[in-house]
Amino acid sequence: MLPEYLQGIARVAVDAAVSASPMAHRVRERLPQAQWDILADGEHLEPGYVQEAVLYLKQYKGRFVRPCPGTSHYQCCGYQIIHIGENCPLRCSYCILQAYFQDRVLKVWANQDDLWQELERTFTENSRQRFRMGTGEFTDSLVLEPLTGYSRDLVGFLRAYPQVCLELKSKVVDLSWMEAAHDPTRVLPAWSMNAPEISAREEQGQCATLEERLRAARTCAQAGFRVCLHFDPIILFPGWEAGYARTIEMIFDYLTPGDIAYVSLGSFRHMPDLKRHIAQNFPQSSYIYGEFITGLDGKQRLLRPLRVQQFRFLVQGLRQGGLDRQLYFCMESNEVWQAVLGRTPRDFGGLYRYLMDLAFEGSN
Amino acid sequence: MFENTWWGTMTRDQRWPVVRVPAQDIDCSGPWLLWPHKNDAVCRSLAHVGQLSPVLVDASGPRPLLVDGAARVAWLSEQGQDVYGLNIGSCSAQDKAMLYIHANIHRLSLDADKVRALRFFAQHDASHIDAVMQVLGLVPHSRPAKQALAWLALPAHWDTYLAGGALPLVCADILRLWDAHDLQAVEAIFQTLSWSRGLIVQVLTWIHEVHVRDGCDVAQVLARADVMDSVQANLSPKDAMARIAARVRALRYPELTRLEQRATDTARVLAAGTRWRMVQPDQFESDSVELAARVRSPAEVQQAVAELVRMAEHADWAAFWPGKEA
């Protein structure tokens, strides 16, 4: 039984080159009622489709592996993206994808053989290098899993490459990929965390509740996986202290510090154009009218003292629960690192290396 | 007359008869005369060489109705002369308006003119709006087209603010979101003050964002910023607008304003009596402070350095680094 948010897909468009692919067969089997359109080579999906109505199985011709698009002046964690598709059927008001892509059609790269080849080439050419990779940058890692099984395939493929640690970042609960993972130290299931008010108001479209996410995280931890939590975006709203305190309390109701590989903290920041999209699509979302300034990378960021105030509050709560080493900031300046954590990435050899070590810490 | 032709080929093959009528007999009150501006250049031309091109009239009734050519008819009427016109015959007010727009398309440049035309059609037959927009050069669903349509949601008397340059069309993006009470509250700030386009957009944006953020109506936002005090104070218009903008901005960005004020005060203390100027360059996103001095000789360089050394010993520097406080 598909989740409700996938049942609305009335049409599947598929590039002819991948119409006989295992991915296409799987989707067809799981969406038998959907209209099935094959696009000839060079033919494009006509514009104007609403995202929920169409799933596009595409022959992707670009690079599947790419660095996370960090910006200058701020500390990037340096993780590698495995690009498996674009867009998301969930409706989070703050989602950058609204402004990032030209349309909101759900796209899945169905030429998985090309992906496997590129991954194999990457790992073979860099056989001594460790990789911390994830799929949750341009889509939710698990939101289409009931339809595509993509993460399960990927987890299965990566079994042959122990130098890779895969992070699956999501706001839904789908643990079907677990069966494909032989070594739980090489997969990091990850869930977004936020204040309950933000989760309820701003994460629309059948996201799992915070409790459901944490319950799933506990299931993973009990199976030997370590989980990641991402407080991103942290949002300033009236009553934010009580809200975030409640979430931190919930985390430790479900997980111990040892269950957690790392926790990221990122304040709401955005390309200038996103504000217009949010105002238009989510007119009740008033947090966009906080005190945002233009950051050193050209993105809008909450005024630094306000960010620092929120970060200090969260860090204090997380430290009280026993987390410290695992805390890091997503795209923050050394000034903020120093002011909140009393250290900068340079103190521990750089954020990229530090998180790599944390990711592989559970290795045998 | 033009029934099946909205608005493709209605006039292409028309051979309208020329009529000659006394200018004073023509009824120039039709609402389809959308932009009847007095035109001195037309008057001078008529005085010099007479009427060179015909006006458009509907002469099917007892009194000819002017469809296009108000400036020419007005001047010729003053002179007691006849007017040459093409008799387009009987047609609807919308058809007349469309002919008027086509006849004047060469001088269509102002947003206010486009809005006036759209408002006419919105009031008479909104089903033709898309066709009219295309003739007006507004691409459907483009930003200017959306703004023009949004403007129509405002009370009709607001068109005078657009026509008078008190408000640019782009303000419709914000104003369309306000109810009648909010619109009425804000009118005072541009009824008496002539804002630059950029500043009024900025001020309205800040007002709107505080209004949404704090869940209060626009009148309350204006009251909190003491806007009416500034409007009514005995200030020059420039000072009044600067004060309104500063107060609304402070309401929109209270913490940033506080930091800026403190930085300004600190810089004033530190650099008092020196040639140095100090600014925080990036809205407190970094710990940087920029210092600048203008010198014209090696001796002045020495003096500037000495001033800087004295400044460096001052205790107030810490106020520049808000990220390290608290």
C-alpha cells in the first residue's frame, strides 16, 4: 500500500531509453493505474504539470556524484551528493527546492546502471579514500522509496564498497532499505528535527511527526545503526525556546548519545528568491519576516547575534543530554563556531575530516 | 458591428466613410476616451497646418460620439471649426475603447494608462482582459501583467496616485494583500509626500512585513512607528520621508537597528577628533570593522598613525563585536 502522498500520481512519464529499466518496471508494477507516457529521445515533458500529478523517470545524463553546493565564507561539511532525482512531494514551507529548480515535477534518474558505473569508477579510482555520501540534497532520501526502492538498491550496491558511508536524510519513515544493509556501520539514517510548532505548521504534506521520526531512529539504533539528526532550518518564532527544548527532550526520550553519529545545526538561510516563493505558497509563514541580512555568501541569514542566541540555547540542551563532540554547524562562520561551541573546525583538522571520522566511528 | 471579431481582424478590411462635422457638435464624454490628455504640440500643429489625420467618430446617432482624437476636437472646437472624421458606425463601448487603444498605441508608455484601460474593461466586460493586455503589451502571467491586474483590486481613486507618480505599479504586489482599512490607513503617507520609487516600495514592504509578522493591522504599524507624527510635523518633505523610513525600518529590524546605533555611537567616541572613519561593513555578519582615513601628505600619514595608536588604547572597542557578547 502506497502512502497517500504517492497515490495522487496519475501519470508517469518515462524516457524511452529507460522505459525497460528495472526502475521503470518496478514503478509500473506499483502504480498500475497511472497513465504511462513514453517520451522519445529528445522529447521533453511539457511544462505546467503540478508536482503531485506526474512522476518523471528520466535518463539522467549529468554527473551523479557531486560535492554539496556549499558557499564561500562559511564552513561546509564537504559531503558528497549522490544525485538520484529532483523534487519532493512533501510540502515544507522553507524548502529551498521551490526556488532551486525550474519546475516541481518529481524526477527520478532511472538509468541506474549509469549511476552504478559512475560510483564504481569513483571508488575504484580513489580506492584508499573514504566517502561520506548522501542522497538528501535535491530530494528527500526516502520519500519515494515505496515506489522506487532507490535507497534499498543503493544500500545494496554500496555493500561492495566499505570505504563509503551513506547518509539517508528524510522526513518520512521508510525502513525497507534496512534489509539490504549488511554492515550497519556504513549507513547513517538521518531525520530532520525541528520545534514541534514548526514541524506541525511548516512541514506539511504528510511528513512523519517528530515522534514517528524518533521512533524510527530508535528502531535503527536497536538494529545497530547510528543515526544523524539535523536541526535545519532552525527558525526564530515566538516561543522558540520552549519548542526546541521540547524536541531536545524528545530526542533523549528515544535515543542515547551513543546512538547518534552527529547532529547538525543550521539556521534558516536562503537565496533571496526563496522568500518570494514562501510568501506566495505559504502566506501564513511569517518567520520569513525575521531580521535577515545578506550574508557574506549573498544568502539571506538571520542577524548573527540572534543566530548565536538560538544556537547557544540548543547546544546547551544537547550538551545536557550528553551530546557534544557530535555537534556541528551547517554553513556557519568561524565567528559563530567560536562563540557557541568554543572551537572552530580548524581546531580539529577541518570539518570535512572531522565528520568523516564521526561517520566511520562505528566501524569494526 | 464588430461582433465576431474580438479582436482579431475587425478593422483590417474596413473602409469607413469620411464625415465632416462641426467640432462643437461632437460628444466627447465617452468613457472609452481613456487618455484624453491636452497636447500642446497637437494644438501648435493644428494651428500651423490644420487637421492632417481624421479623428474617429460614431455618427450613427443624433450626435456624433468621439472615439478618438480628443485633443484635435478640443482645439478645433475652440476655433469654431469643422472636424474630419472616419465614421466607424455603431458599436459597443468596449469596441470603441479597443479602437481608441489601437489609435493611441504609439503613445502608450505609462503604467497608469495601461491600468486605466484595464479598469475600463474590468468594469465593462472582464472576459476581454487577456486580449486587452496583449494589445497593451502586457504578456499574460508576466510580472507587470500580474501587477497591473493586482492594481485593479485597489479602489479606483488610487489610480490617481499611480498617474501622479506618487506610487509605482510594483507596489501593487504589496497593496493587493491589504484590506480597505489597511489601504485607508496608509494613504496619508503619499498624499502629501512625493516619494522616490525605490523608497516608497521599501517602506511599504517594511510596513507589510511588520503587519504580517506581528499580526497587527497597518494602522497599528504606522502608529507604532509614529508615522503620522512625522507627516504632520513641521519638517521638510525630505526630512519627513527620511524619518518615516528610519522609524519603519527600526520597527522591521529592531535588533539590527540597535546594533547599528551602538556601532555608530562607538565609532563616534573612538574616532572623535581624528580623521578616521569607522564602519561595520557587513551588517555584523563578521567581526570586521573598517577604518578609513584620507591623507594628503607623508606628514598627515604620520598624524593618522598617531591618532590610530591613541584610538587603539580606547576601552570602547569591545562594543563593535556583538557576536562575542552575551
